[in-house]
Amino acid sequence: MKNPSQSLISRLAFRLICFFPLQPTIIRSAMKQTRLLSVNLQDIDAEILAQATAVFHAGGLVSFPTETVYGLGADALNETAVRKIFTAKQRPAYDPIIAHIATVDDLPRLAINIPDVAYQLADHFWPGPLTLILPKAAHVPDALTAGGATVAVRCPNHPLAQALIRAAGTPIGAPSANRFSHTSPTTAQHVWDDLNGRIDLILDGGATTIGVESTVLDLTQAVPVLLRPGGVTLEALTAVLPIVRQRETAVAISPDTTAQPSPGMLDKHYAPKTPLWLFSGSDAHIRNELHRILNEQPPKQTALMIAEEDLPYFTDHTGEIGIVGSLADLDGVAKNLFRTMRQLDNDKNTLILARNYPAVGIGQALQDRLRRAAASLFTN
Ligand code: TXA
Ligand code: MG
């Protein structure tokens, strides 16, 4: 559990630094001095890019925004630097990292035997939230690919990410900038909360626009395999690439019709510290179930993570309510999902009850993230 006064101090320090971005922005910590610089995306400061580039060239770590979530970057071709990402995030070495490039022309710097379909997809979706898995070039460090023969590559659609990669002159390896298995960060404050004292620099470019990570597509199989649903929807993908195989989901939904929770079946990820219970089914079923659980739990400590349309049914709830967005605008829900999850994950709440969303468009990614964040699943 976070100490509330520590968290307040952290927030105040963050605000101060945002307010005086060009003042010395050094916060002392037992481990490392993390600098935080605020960046104007309309007019990216060359001096800030130079500072970030210097960190990359020295083998250090820089967190920066992409259109999906904040990344934790290092020079992808520097093995020692890439290893530092794993240490900072406390990420197991078996989980490989995405290399970010500024243009498709740099793809051959990382991958070999690149199939035509990769260029076709890049043509449609790059820069953008699509990650392609390809056979790796020999010089790509094992640390990046977790010793595997393939490399994940993405070209982000964000002015600061683009400027940074170009300035660094090297592909940037970057996972999401959260502690391993914690909720992904969509603001610089989230990165600060997770990694202050563990990395060199955070570039604050405001909240990310998509809010969930990129779609990961494996092009090394006979039929492309969707490894992770994300910012590019399956519908958009299949318009370009008619045959895509979906990976067997790592997360089992309980077939139990008595709506019992099914703990221990989940590929835990994206998880808040406060247990999150996820409710699926029709809107009426979800609302009934939420009411049933609210009758059994201390209401003041039970937070609801629901849609605008649910709100009229819970006006007498005395605990915290996080509205993620409207059922009619799943892109809006995606944008707010992780932020709301983090907001409700505070010392006051002992439980978060969250609704699920339809698997349409970006809804597939919403379902994936919510299921993996959940301690228990309730379905009908
Ligand atoms: O939107 C995103 O993809 C963000 C931003 C920062 O670009 N990055 C991100 O990275 O979400 P990360 O590390 O949190 O998730 C990358 C996923 C992981 O599940 C990892 O296992 C998978 O991609 N991955 C990376 N390299 C792979 C490879 N060679 N083969 C299969 N999966 C791979
Ligand atoms: Mg991640």
C-alpha cells in the first residue's frame, strides 16, 4: 500500500517540476536522480531533445509519450542499456521489448527476410499503433528479444516520440513505462509514480491519445497471428490482411454460470494494487450483479468503474465512482481506462468493481486489458 503522505509529496514535487520545467529539475532519491522536463508538442525544444539524446548515447533511460501509452526507452542496439530497462521495471528477462523506429526505411536495421505483407501493413498503419514481429537481424541484442530469433518493431505516431528517435539516430527499445505487471501509464505523473528514482529522464508531453497499447501481430508464422489486440482494431487489420489468426487467449473466462469468481486463472497484468472484479454480460445483468456485490461489500470502500450510461443506476452509491466514458464511444473509454484504474487504486478503496465493454473495434483491447487486470471474473 502506498503511504498517502508520500504520494502527496510525490504529486507536489511533480507539479512543481511541471511548473518550472527549465529550472534544475533534479529530485534526490536513494537510487537515481530522475529529471522531468515538460515538452511543448507544438514546438519541441531542440535543447530538450539534445539532453534526451545524450542520455540515450550514454546508455541511460528516458520515458517519453507515444500515442498509446508512455514508453521507457533505451538505445535498442545497446545491450547494457536495454538490460537497465528490465532492472528499472523489475521486468523478467524472458519478456521481449518493442524496438521503435521513426520510419519504415529503418525496418531493415532490425529485421531480416521482411515479407511484402510487412510493408503493406506499414503502408496502411505506420506511423501508428501496430507492432510487427519479424525475424531479427544478427546484431540486435539478445536482451531486447529475450534471446529469441524474432524482433518486435513499431513506428509510433507521436511528434515527440518521432523527434526523439530521429534525434537519437538509433532505434529505441521501449516497453510501457510502468513497474512490471502494474497498470500502464498514460501521463508523465503515472511514470513518475512508478519509476521516480529508477530512470534518468521523463519527458512530459501530456496525456496519451489512444490510451491502450499497440496491436501486436506476429508475421513469422504461415498465417499472421494477433498476439495482443490494441490501437489498430481487428476490423481495420482484416481490411488489409484478410486472414489473421487470433492467439488462444491466455486468460480463461470462467464458464461458471452461477457467476462465481474464478481467481487464479488469469495472466495477471495491468493490475491495480486494489483487487479489481470484472463483470461481463448484458447491461442489465452487469448492473444487477454490481448491486448484488455492493450489498455484500462495505460500500464506502468499494469503488465502481463504470460507463456514463450506468450512472443513473448507482446514484445512491456512497463510495467512489470512476466514469470511464460512454458505451457509445469505446475510443473515449480506451483513452481513460488506465487513468481511471489508477485513480481508483488508492488507499481508501479495498475493492474495485469494473464493467466490461463490447468486443467491437477497440473494445477487444479493452476486454483484454480488463481481464488481465482482474483478480476475479464474473460472467453470465
Ligand atoms: O503501445 C505499445 O506497444 C507500447 C508503447 C510504449 O510503444 N509498448 C508496450 O510495450 O506496450 P510492452 O513491453 O509493455 O508490451 C510489448 C508486448 C509484450 O507483451 C511482449 O511480450 C511482446 O510485446 N513482444 C515483444 N517482443 C516480442 C517478440 N519478439 N515476440 C513476441 N512478442 C513480443
Ligand atoms: Mg506493458
